[in-house]
Amino acid sequence: MPLWNACEMRRPTLILVLLAITIGASACASKKHAAEQAAAAAAKPPRLAPKEHTATLEIATGAKVIARKVLPDGFAPVPPFAPIWLQNGAQIAVVGAKAGRAFVVKFDAATLGNPQIIASDFGPGAPGGSIVDVEASPDGMTLAIAVAEPANNQLEIVLHDVVAQGDGSRIAAFPGQFDSVSMSWLDGHTIALALRASGAQPAPAPGAQPVAQSSANDGLFMIETAGLGAVKQMKLKCPLSHLTWSRDGRFAIGGGDPGTPPVLVDRARDFCAVLRSKEPITVLAWSPHNDGFLYSMPAANTVATFRYDLATGKSALIAISSSAAAFMASGQVFALGNQDLTWRRVAEAPNAPVLSEFATFTPEAGEVRIVPLGIRTIPAMLAESRMVYTTTTDSAAVDVISPGRPDPLREVIAYLLPPSTAFLMASGPARGSVLMSWSPDGKNLAMLDGDQKSSVLTIFSPAAELMAPPPPPEAAQPATSAEPGPKRLSPPPPRHDTP
């Protein structure tokens, strides 16, 4: 065989040998590089999922969110209208304003999908006027909407079946214009409507003899929604403001407004009386036994919460620099505050730091159980905090305000009383409005927050966090993570102090 032929045969063999050596070396280098990458990845903390947000707050790590809905740009919450649960919790409605018009929009509660406009100013459901009040029936199957119609110089009450489509049915109309309109469902077929006509005479000073109403069209009206919708007027000698009714539908408190003092209404006696307060009050809750109510009012350069006893006509102090209080299902009082605050301390050091605390007590017994919440704030900001409570599960949602930079800080806390457990649901700058309500079964919390630019409706399930299994070790956050988990507080041994 010629030499050149033998060489030609040897060259491919040599090339294959060299190629095999090169590939083997490359494979070893690749395996080493992969091992180094795996070791480096193991040394790094796990990447956290992107944080969810509401319109103004960051949702806390571990908070159970059932559904979240970003509402159209420019749709702003309208206080005091919190989310309205409908159809026994299957649907939820929100009241908001966009471009100067009020809207009532409902969604499926499970997904916040299927949005439908129930009513809007001079639009569907209220073609002749502006929406001034919205109230759902006890079972959430019917929505009552009060519409002021300027062209017809009247107030119209329209009922909307939340299951059926359409503009609803008018059940009553009241001629005139009104400075105050307040609707409340007393039972499944009775609406209490309190009206104060524009230009009504002011009420007398506390203790003076009431004067007659200035208009035949204002006062307290009982509207029967069954059948033809009969209307019965209670002619009271007190101008009325927004009424908050006792659970049995007998008593109501008009909180008052500028120029109108607070009043007590006794429906069984067709009677009303002006209360002693010279300032408007905010009724926080009625006792489950219908024997008293909680209210807050300005006092000594701050605000304070009191319990009014119907039998004695006297008020007892509950908390200083706090408007966050409610009755538990047992009749005990649950409040946010600080046990060390006094009138003198607030006056002398209004910006001194205090620790927020929960208190559970029976005012008559004077026994108090304190649970530290651990949020450091000041009296003025503690006074801005708010509470929404459900006696169905004895759970509270608290909007706590504390100092921050550059803006004050808002923390939304869910506190479940039977297990004495608190959860941080969301936090962030205290701007815009935060409106909350509990579902009829007391398990889910709806929060509508936002400002003139944007708003978001979020459904939380605080109770689900108690049943959630702990995260696996590989999914747990490292100790160096800056993201706090939900706060879980255990109650200390009971203490017995005076409030």
C-alpha cells in the first residue's frame, strides 16, 4: 500500500482519538461548572414570589387572599359605604364614584368576576337622579337605593332584586329636598327611612322642649316592602340625622351633624329625646341585648369611646384616644387602646409613644383582660384607628395608624378572639380610604381601598390561615429575610384592672 494511502487512513483515526479526548475534557469541565452553579444556587436564599398589592397597601406574606379585583381607573371608594355582601355572601357590591357620578357595582364573591352595574347617577337603576343611600336586606337578596330626583323635586326609594335583571321597582316617593337621608332594614320586609327636610328648624338645646317639624314630608317612615309597599309616618319632634338601630328594631340613635344634636328614638312609644351631648357622636355598635350602645365623640382635645346604658341614661368611659370598639356576642366589650392613657397624659404629651393593646372586659364588673398588639403609635394616631367586628365568629378587623416616614403607616390586623390570634393582612402608607366588612358567616373579610386615582377590592380569609399547614422547610424564608410573616400573638395571663 502506498505510504500516502497509509497516512490517509491513520489521520482519521488520530483525529477521532483527539476529538474524544477533547470531548471528555469538555464534559468534565461542564460537570464541574454545573456543580459549582448548583452549589452557588444552594448558597443563595430562595427567590420570593412577587408581592401582591391592594391599591394603597402591600399584602402581608402568608395572608390568605381569596380574590382580588383592580377596579377601573378613577373609581374611588365613597365613605362610609363599605363593601356590601349580597345573596347570603355569594355576591358582593361596592359603592364608588367616577367622574363625579356614583356607581353601585356587584361581583361574584368567590372570584370577583362577572361585574354588573346595579345603579349609577342618572343612569341604570337611577335614571332620574343621584344615589344618596344604599342598604341591603338582612339576607342580602334585595338592595334598597334612595335616589334624589331634582327635576321631580322628590326622593325615590327603589328596590333591586340582586338575582333578577332590570332597573328595579319603585316602592315609595317623598316630595321635597332633604339635608339628611338614612335607610335601615329592620327585618326582611321593613325599611326605616329617616328624613330631615332642607331648611328644617334646629332642634332645641338638651333639656329644652322639642319643637314641631318644619315640614310635613320629613320624619321617620316605616316602609313595608311586601305587597304594595305601605308607608307609615312617625311624626317625631326632633330633626333626624343618620340613625343606627338596635338589633330588635325598637331604639335608634341619631348621631347628629353640624347644627343637629344627637337624639334617641323609641319606636315603640313614637318618642324621641335630645341627648345631652353638645357635639355629634359616632355610634359604633349596639349591645346584643339591646340595652345600650357604644359611641365615640371629641373630648379634651382627643376622642374617646363610651358605653351608654339605656336603663340609667348614663355613659361610662371605655377608652381614651380610641374610636375602635365593639360588642362581642357575649355582650362584653372589645376595644383597641392603651390602659395607661389618661386625660392628663394625652393633654401633656400628645405625641408621646404608646403601645397599642386590645382589651376585653365587662364595664359593670370592671374586669379587664389586656392583649398587647405591639404596634407603637401616638395618641393622635391611635384615635384615627378603626375597627370592623362580626359577632358571628367574634372576629375583628382593625385599621391601625402609627408614625412613619414620610407618611404615617397603616396596618390592617385581623384578630380572631376564640383562638386569641392576630394576623397582619396588609400594610403601607396611610393614604386614601380603607373600607372593610365581614361576610355573613364571619369567615371572609372584604376590603375596598383606594383614592381618586385607583382602587382595589380584596377578599381575605383570616380564618383559613389557622387551618393552613406550615410551609415545607425548603419553601420557608431564611432568617435574614426582611419580609415579616403574619403576626401571631398569644394572650398573656388575664389581668384585672379598671379601664
